[in-house]
Amino acid sequence: MTPDILGGDWIARAIPLRPDEEGETVATLVHRAGSPRSRRAVLYVHGFVDYFFQTHLAAHWERLGFDFYALDLRKYGRSLRPHQTPNFCTDLAVYDEELDAAVQIIRSEHGHDVLVLMGHSTGGLITSLWANRRNGSGLVQALVLNSPWFDLAGNWFLRGPMTAAIDRIGTFAPKLAINGLDKHYGRSLHSSTGGEWDYRLDWKPIDGFPVVLGWLRAIRRGHGELGRGLGIDCPSLVCCSALSGPNHRAHEAILRTDSVLDVTQIAGRAHLLGPDVTIRRIADGIHDLALSSEPARGRFFAAVAEWVQARLPAAANGQG
């Protein structure tokens, strides 16, 4: 374990993983130093072109009585190595390895017996699929999703024939780049371009990393798995903005809408997670609800707090 880039008492722990075709692979677990303060913990998983830097989110969970952990997945953020293709994978199930390892550290080494799994955007899809594969294990007591990526926004051609083509071509040309992310959402966030937040642009570039076919094929297969219905056996909270905005241009409401994903798809597919799902729409929220301007950010935090306190009351878990 080493001091983390966040400073203070934050530390980073590299988790060695099985090497892949690009060589050495690690994930990174970030948390505060010292003995666990609570029997309850939350594990946060970021989205695409992302890593953990939202210390105010951690502080919110700590006020709720949870120790906070964040996982930078392989080839993201702290875990990205010079020899690797940023954010690349060809099967979302590959992340089971680091999720299993992180949960083992949190529960077995650190002694937490209540765990909330939290995912944002692509991380929301990854954590949902992992939680479903771990049904019956008792490893996770609740799932909290922040604008999870449940489907591909776009017309029938993109979601049908184009997806079929991606599935075929992505097998043979997995690193063929087809486009990048739109820059306008990133520009609205980062302090260098007028936004509220400061973070490392080599790990979360404003223009994003290239979208490659093998990765998009993995995402669409994950969407298909969700579309067939999951059976997650813990309660789930799905939060998203009240409205979406255009994702291909700057617009006046970019700081009040999800200008990355289609929130009607998120809300419409949330029931596919399992039998116990709550949906909360956050007025004026952006794609990463934790990075929304106030008062929307406060609405998101309040929605999470209200739901967690109702579904995981502290007294029921030995917390006074």
C-alpha cells in the first residue's frame, strides 16, 4: 500500500491480476488508512474514461456510517500502465477478478459484514452483472447505481443492425477505433474549461479515449444480458437525471441534464435488475449525479441517504 494521489490519509493498494495479451495487469483499491471505523462499507466503481476522485462522495457515505472504498478497474486511472490500451476489455466478466478480490479484502481482511456496491455509468452495468453472478453468496447487501449504462442510446439501426455488425467485426478487430467521446460533457466538468471539478486529464481526458470495437462489443453483450433479465437478490437503488440532453453538442442545459445517456432507457430498464428495485429521478442532475451542481447534488445525496437508511438501518447492523 502506498500514499494515494488524493493526499491526506488516502492510500492505494495495487491488486495483482492475471496478465493478459498486453502483459502485466493490476487493479487499485483506494481507501483511508487506519483501522476500519465501521462494520459497514461501500465499494464504488467508476465509469468509462474515469477513475475515483470524488472525495465528497466518500465523505457523504462516511456521514452515513460507512467506510468508503473505491476500485480503479484494470486499465483505468491508477491501474493504467504504459503498455496498455486505456479502458480496454473484450468481456465485462473479466472484471469479476478485481471485484472478487476487492470484496474479499473489504469483508475478510477488514472485517466489514455489510457491503453496499455502488456503480456509475459503465461501472453500473459492470457491478449489476457481477452482483447477479454472485447471487446467493451474501457478499452484497445493497446495490446503488448512479446513471447506469443499461442500453445504447440511438436509433433502431445503431441498436440493431449496427450492433450485429459490431459483434462480428469486434471479434476479429477488437482494437479498431470507430470514434471518441463527445468533448462537451467533459468541458462542462473540468476546472480548466470552466467546470467545477479538478481531476487528472491523462486518466480522464476531456476528449475521452477512443471507442474501439472489442470494447463496444463487450458493452453490447452486457446490455443483452441485462435485457434478458437479471435476478439480483439484494435491494437495488437506481438514480438518474430527470431529463437527458443532446450528447453531440454544447447546449444551454448541459449542467442540468444527462447529456451522455438516455435517462428514459435507464428508468425503463431498471426493473430488469431483479425483484426489488427503487428508481429515483434527480431534477437538474447531470450524468455523474455526484458531480451535479447544487442543489441537484444535494438531492442525489439525500435520495441515497433516505433509501440506505430505510433499507439498511444502522441499528439492525450493530451500529449505534
